[in-house]
Amino acid sequence: MDALLPSTAETPDAPAVVVGERVLTWRDLEVRACRVANGLRAAGLTPGDRWAILARNCLEWPELVLGNLLAGTRYVPLNWHLTVGELEYLLVNSGATLLIVDRTHEATGREAAARAGIDPARVVVIGSDFGPWRDSHTDTRPSNDVAGGPLLYTGGTTGPSKGVVRADSGQTIQRWMRGQSTWGGFLQMPERGRVLITTPLYHGFGTGILGASLVRQHSVFIHERFEVDVFLATVERHRITSIPLVPTLMVRLAKLDDATFRRHDLSSVAWITHTAAPCPPWAKSRLIDIFGPVVVEFYGSSEGTGPVVCTSREWLERPGTVGRPAPILRVSVVDDEGRDLAPGEIGTLYFARAEGPPAYHGDDEKTRASRLPDGRFTVGDLGYTDVDGFVYLVDRRVDLILSGGVNIYPAEIEGVISQHPSVRDVAVFGVPDPEFGQQVKAAVELEAGASLDIDALRAWCGGRLAPFKIPRTLDVHGALPREAHGKLKKRLLRDEYWPNP
């Protein structure tokens, strides 16, 4: 078998993937990936055909991703928080004809697959019949040069999810390898090391980090979920060098006291990267203090709005920036009439890539609405640039609050409230107001045993925020509708207060 990954050629018996006490060597990983690829082919899937994965983070994820790469197919990563109806929609919309599911979600997956018209024999269960299915196929590398990849669906934070078809889909496997290495390099990911992935692999963030890690010769440690004590112990025990985090997890770490950090040797950490949602400045600053200037932020999306990358030093020198775009990307700021704005002026962020704009699978209207006539595209984020080309995010257009003619950006308010010791998570949005059009509302998820009322919240915000930005009302929720990868489905909170159109 010809080696695909550099580490397979150099150190085939070294650990490639570690989940608890289970370990795959680089040779094992590639053998399994080839078997998966040939299994997909035996199931009648050809390059470009779709199939789906519904599984928590597990040992099998890397072999499935690499197997898909070698087969040239498109896998649809399914969010295991979704209902049967939502899963059915994704299976039907994507045209997936095979589902691989873990035991935990087998019943839900089978029901969704049946509703979508997928033959029960084409539902393969990890921990049951997946191993025999995979191992019944040869480990000969398929004679295919088209790189398979994910068909990622937008998070559904503003409406129904849509599959994103990038213009660079269908590239060669070697070009994919070079692209993953270059992407990781632009994010300043170390060339070699050990990466700890706790973010869900069904999300584009996890997918991107996994691909770059394998190509850039990182042993991949995978946790099913983020647990603070287990996380810190793993970093110390295995001398973890590289860590992807979403902002909700950064906040949880930032709220730990100094004594907790002192109990662990975290000196091996050379790179922490974060994305997926705005990170409160206080939390990011705290982690830089703890770990040193190793925190690298990147802005991007499934559609290809990145990478825009910001180092710790750049962020400290230019508070609020998400960095500068990669050379392959051009960023511009446009007003509502389609006119380009000067540095410092807030507008909608538009992006241009050499290979062209993305499309939304099966939705020509959404595709057209996302583009300007010259091919630049947007995902609806508001922001501005400075004279040196650094990009600053303000908020999503759909989340903008217009109160008495004044623009109010929820992300700023959320950053302040998130620091309150009683608050575990927060969402800020606009609700109808008879006098001002909209008023500011906060919804919070509290720490265990904590309490908070609107008077205490307003007192906390006083002096930290201008009076017109301070929430007028407060809702307390058992849990906010946030995805495991950090995206908040704010519309599920906001829509309750607005009449149906």
C-alpha cells in the first residue's frame, strides 16, 4: 500500500489516533481508510455521490474522513442534536444514499433514514456491523484521483440549513494535501505535534483541524466531549501541543482560578486556535495570560470566507480585530446600495476567492442573494477594515438591534455579560418596543446554584456599557440553544417575541 500521509511513510507504527485507551497507528489508519473507500465503492457510490455520518467524536471518524477522501465521495456530517425531522431533511436535501451511525443514535438515524427512503441495509452502525462491513473490503488504495470532501450544511442559526458547494470541490487528492498543509501553516499550526480535539467533528471547524493535523503530522487525541478536568489532565499527561477551542469552552477555562491551572503542567501547549463565534475579549486575554501568546484566532465559514487570521500579538495591538486575510482571499466592506466603503466604515463584509464564489445546494435563490454582480459573496456578517487591511467583526446583520435609530451590536453586550460570575452563557437580541422600535433583551443560562435578576444585571452592566445598550429585560433559561461547536441558534429565542411574517 502506497502511503498517503507523511507520517505513514516515516513512522508507520507510531500513534496516529488516540481515543481513551484505543490507539490506531498511522499504518492502521490508512489500511482502514482504504477499506472504507472500497466499501463506499462497493455500495455503488462514485465520486461526487453523497453519504452521511451521524456519530459523536470517536476513533472511527478519521478513517471515515480519509476513506471518503480516497473514494472521491461527499460525506454529509450530521449534527447529533437534531430531531428526526431535521435529519430527514438533510438526508433528502443532500441526496445521501447511505448512513453510518453510532450506537447512541442508531434509533434516531434509522428512523430518519427510513423517512428519507434509504434502504435499512444501507444503515451501518459503528460498534456493531461497521467493523465487519469495513473489513470485508480490500485495503488496496482505490484508483481515484478526485479528492472527496464534506458537504457541509450551514448551521441553521438564521433559517433552514443549506449545503455549501465550494468552487474548489473536485480537486485532486494531492492538491487537497497541499491545501490542508498550507491552511494549517497560515493558521500557524505547528508542523508536528499532538492535537487534542474536543470540538465536534461534524462541524467544519473540527473537520478542518482534523485534516490539517493528519497532513501536518500530528497525533490526534479525540475526546467525545469537553470536560475541564479531563481536558487539563490530558494536556499534561500526553504533552499536547495543539488545541482547537470554541469560545464557549474558552470562557469555561477562563473562569477557572489560578490554583487550578497551577496544578497542571501545561507548558507543552504551543498553539491554541479558536473560531465559530465571537470570543469575549476578557476570556481571550485571560488565556493569553495563562498560556502565553499562543492563541491564534481565525475567521471563516463553510462558504470560504477565510481564513482571516489573527495572532495574540496582533490582537493585543489592535483590540477587536480578527486579523488579516490569507493571500487567496480579498475582503471588502459594502453598504446596502452595493457601494464599497472606506476603512473604518461599518458595512456588510464581502469576499472574493480566485476559484470563484460558493453555491448553496438546491437553492439558487439563496445563492443569488449572497452574491454581488462581480462575484463577491457574503454570509451576512457586519464589520469594517482598517487602513492596514485588518478585519473587524461587529455582528451578524440579522442580529443587529435598531433602537430609536441607533445601531446596537449584541456581541459587544454579550461580551460584558459573559464575565458575570453567575452567567454560564448569554444571548442578547432585540424584541419589539412600541416607542423605540426595538429594545435590548438578554437571555442567560446560569451557573449551577446561581441566581440573577434584571436589577442585578443592569447594575453589573452600569459603567461597562452605555445606558442605551444595557438590557431592559432578562430571561433565564435552563440551557441556551447553542450548538456544541459554539454557534447560537438565536432565532429560536428571538422568534418567540416577533409576530410571524
